[in-house]
Amino acid sequence: MSQPQAAVGAAAPRVDARLRVTGKAKYAADNSPDGVVHAVLVESSVGRGSVTGVDARAAEAETGVLKVISHLNAPKLPPVQGGFPPGQRLRPFQDDRIRFFGQPVAVVVATTLEIAQHAASLVRVSYDAESVSTDISVAEPADDPETYARGDADAALESAPVRLDLTYRMARNHHNPMEPHATVARWDGDRLTVWEKTQNVVGAVRTLSGEFGIPPGNVRVISPFVGGAFGSAARTYVHSVTAALAAREVKRPVKLVLTRRQLYFGVGFRPAYEYELRLGGNRQGRLTASAHDIRTESSRYERHSEHVLEPGRMLYSTPNVRQAYRHVPLDVSTPWFMRGPGYASGAFPVETAMDELAHELGLDPIELRLRNEPAADESTNLPFSTRRLRDCYRAGAREFGWHRRNPKPRSTRDGDWLIGMGMAAGVYDTQRSAAQASVRLNADGTALVQSATSDMGPGTATSMTQVAADALGLTMRQVTFRLGDSLMPPAPVHAGSQTMASVGSAVQDGCDTLRKQAITLAVEDEDSPLYGADAADIVVRGGRLCVKDEPTRGETYQRLLARNNRTHLEAMGSYAGAPESEKLSFYAYAATFAEVAVDARLGLVRVRRMVGVYDAARIINPRLADSQALGAMVGGIGHALLEHTVTDHRDGRIVNANLADYLVPTHADMPEMKAIYIEGEDYEADPIGVKGLGEIVIVGVAPAIANAVFNATGRRVRELPIKPEVLL
């Protein structure tokens, strides 16, 4: 029978909160193995070309400098094949080519960080510079677009009674987590240990073993704490390989920590987009056709793709759809996944266009969306596992007070401030991957659960502890969950909102297996009060096994194991991940509502309040869920109003590569915020009934704000971020 649920669903505090807030949690750069030395990168000051010389004599003359490594003296690494994203991976100092401004061209290793920093400033690099192409608006796209079509969109658009022809632009964004990327590498013979900031422990092992041509079993990656990442730490970058290469060369452990400025050049970013969208419909508000032509930036040496097409493909019932997704190769580093990747970028044009269409037709924006709710996923012809988006609209409108919205733009004021309300829908696919977790029940009645997953902020250790506690019939205090070490059972990348579904299902499986072991041991033990009982009738509460209808008949794990001379019981849990061929369409959904105030004279935008409503199936911990949802609203404010990477297109230099000039939301920008979760589970998606929450909560935030700005000002803004000057 099923176990009682006491921990899952409770708003439990983070199990590692005290470690984090007291500074006792050890992040990557906090590790200093015996004999550790420091590495500092020397970066390219041109955006394209080749290195013609590296003069390291002054640096090498400094006391404490151990070595300066560049392409002139670096060891050749073995060839690597394949990998993701497709293309040719950037490898440290293997040739003289410059692919982007800020590319590492040398590394200085010294006994102290200060010496390494000073010596790096003494390295003189000369270049044969070439003209660069870094402007997506003028560069030519590749000639092999990703396409999708159903019906005849062009013909349907020509005959549509109502047509909109729109162009949207979104600036590049950078992740800017609190913890900078860092690597500490140590070799013991041909075995490599790396303390790494990573969301992908197993992937880091795979990358490092391939880079150095050693068996994966010879690489250990340790990453128990991650100080934020938003996707940036989901791959292993050239700086990590550089640290390991330098450690092997100087035969000492090496620590390499990127500066805040370096985070803008080498660890990915949300790419810029140009999105042309044509919508067609009838006067009753039914969509008949849409055409999506998308341009996005990528590097020349790799091709980064993300699911920007999906919202326009399946969010609304549209019989005729045509899409083309074109990469524009530029002299930049490779973009990478940033919170809500693809879907957040794709939602801005689609959801703003739906608001524009609603205004054109004189319909309420929610009513227009309801009229175009699909009965099934029209992109795959599969039924939805669950789709509670209508419930999201209703709950959000009620909580937000949507009925008070005046549909006439520029009609509501508060002194000098123009007030507006807007909303938008969101969607994100439910990803699941294979995972494993080990479970050990000790003779003292405590349990240890382990998996090589990560936690960049959602509270992985806490939510997994909750699942394990209920499955084992223990309290949360009796369960310890450990993560972030490649010696533990494998787990997928901690990204794409898949950790809870994947690792959580493996934890559930392992704990169920172990609990059944204990029950079998008890019912077959003649000295047990449970001897001869039906195993199916036994539950475990507070570490005590008992018959469901006879709670006085039972015994504790401790007594059972002690009597049977067992020091522990153990089991391995596993989850196979999503099947190759899905029979249902799995997505999480959101409806975001925003109220803004716009200064009528200055064009300044302030978000006053927000409500987010989410169909994310089973919520394991409401407190952790709120942390994700409210944090995503903050990130969405940055996406909508502040964040914008400025590039000098003469050489590819990022002008605002610091937190003074690259603006992110601060406490002063925080509005009143509330998150609501639609009740329900999705056991078709995975054994624990979850859909994932960390990504869906940001999808739709930017268009909700943009739509509110239109309602406030009557000015339609189709470019992110929304700048004050366009509202004047």
C-alpha cells in the first residue's frame, strides 16, 4: 500500500540553510588542497584573427611565477569527437586562432593570486587582427534554417480578415550568478580530481576525461554547493580544462577563479533574437494562421539552438503554422541556456502579439486566449497529459483583480504615473532523464541517500529529503541527502526543470525498494511482532513498521536490524527517464499578471505588483516553490526592463561587462509578488507526479510587463529591454 505523506507538501526550510547563511558551505573556490597555486587567464584584446606572438619574459621573471602557458608551449590534447553543442569545441591553447574578444590566449600560474594577477598584466600578446562581425542586425544568417509547418500558413494569412505583421527584438542577456565560475584541479598520477562550479557533475567527468584522453573512472568531480547559475554552469568550459592542464604542467593543485568581467566572455549568455511574426484570424478572435521567422546569434565555431519555436507551435489552436529558425554565425563566444531557455524568448513575441490582436479586436486578452485553447497538442497530435491553463487564468484573474483593468490605454493615472495591467501565458516542456540514487538505512534508524546531482538554488537536497523521508517512513531529521560528487550514482544535468522528476523518481524507487526489504525481513522473522502479517498491509511511520489497521502491532527499524545482526540495509534506486516515443504531450503552464506604473514625463517603468499562477503538477515544497517563482518574477523584470549586453561592434568588446553598467533588479525594484499553484498531479509524466517548476516560472513574465506598459501608455513596445526613451 502507499506510504503516509507527511514531509512531501510541507513548507519545510532548506536542510542546508544554516551552512549557506553562516558561510560554512564550501563552494568550488573555497577548496584549497595542500600546495595549491593560483592561475589567472590572459584574454584576447581583439575579436577575430590570430596570435602572432606571446612575450611572457617579464611575467616569468616575477618571483613566485611558476609557468606561463600559451599555444607556444601548451601540450597537445588528444582529438575529441562529437559533443554538444555541435561544432568544434574551444580547447585551451591548441592553436593561434582568435574566435571572440576575451578568448583565453595564455594562463599564468603563480604561488599567490596577487602574483598571478600582476604577472598576467605583464604578458604582451600581439595579433594579426581581422574585421569582426558581431551585429545580428546586419550579419547574414546560415542557409540551413530549422523549419516547421502544418497547413498552408501563407495562403491562410492572405485570406485572413484580420492580420498583424510584427517584428520583435530581444537583447542578449548574461546570467550573472552570485558565485563566479571557479575550478580547483589536482592530479594524483593519472587521476584527476576537480572541485568545480557545475550543474552537470557527470557531464563534467565526461568532458574532462575526453579532453585529456583518460578513462572517466580516473576523473572525480566534486560540487556539493553552487551559488546560483541560471544555466551558465550546465557545461564545462575552457577555463576548467585550462585549470586541469595547468595543474598537470606545474605538478601542483591549481585554483582558477573567473573575475566578474570574465563571466561576460566565456560562460555563455541568452542570445539576442529578431523575431518576425505574422498572425491571422477572424473577427471572432479565432486564430487561423501564423508565420514565424526567427534570427538568433551563435558563434562561428559551435551552433547553439534552443526551443524558441515551441510556444508559437503548440500554445494556441492554429490550423496553419509556418516557422523558420535561422542561426547568424558571429565572432562571439557560444551562447548557452539561460533560465527558461527558448521558451522565455519565444513567449515574448507570441504573447505580446496575442495582446495586440486582442486590442485590435476589442476583446479581453484572457478571452482571446480562451477562444484559442487547443483540445490537443497540434504540433504532435498527442493529447495533453494535463493542461490546466484555463484554471491558471481564472485563479490569476481573481487574485489579481483583473476585472478592475480599464481596457482603454492611458486611462488610469496615479498622479504623474500612468497605471496599466497586463498578462501573458507561459509554457515549458516537462523533461525527464535517467537517474540513479543509492539509499542506506543504518542500524540507528537514520538514512543516507546519495546522487550525483546538483543544487544551484531550487533546494534539491531539501526536496529529495522530503521524498525519501515519506518513502522510508522517517522524519526529515532522520534522513541525510548528499549530492554533487561523481563517485555517487549518476544523475542528469541539473537544468531544464528535470531534477525533481528524474532524481526524485530514482530516490522514490530506491527508498520504496529498501522499505520493502525491511518489511520482508520483519514478516519473515519469527521473533518480530509482524511475523506472518501481509506485507501489503504494513506501513512505516516515524521509523516504526506497523500494520495499518493494528497500529500497536509493530516495531522500529532499529529493533528489527539489531535483532537480525544487520548494520544496515541498502538499495539502489533508478528511473529510466522519458520513453523514446511519448504517447502524451507533457508541459507545465503559467499565467502571469503584472501591474506597472510609468512616469508620464520621464518614461520610467516601475512594476507595482505581480501574480503568477502555475500548472506544475505536484508541489513537493511550497516554500521552495515560492522561492523559485518569486525569484523568476525578479529575473523577468530584469529581462523586460533592465538587462542588455552592449557590444562595441568594432572589435567585439562587451562594453558593460560589470554589475555597475549591466543592470539587474535590486531590492528597490521589487514589487508586491504572489505565486499560486494549481492543485493536481501528473503521474503519467513520472512516478512522483511532478512537472518541474524552475523554468516555467519565468516564461511569460516579460510579455506580461510589456502588455501592462501598453495598457498604461498606449505605446506598444516590441523590443526588450523596454527603455524609457521609447516611452517618451
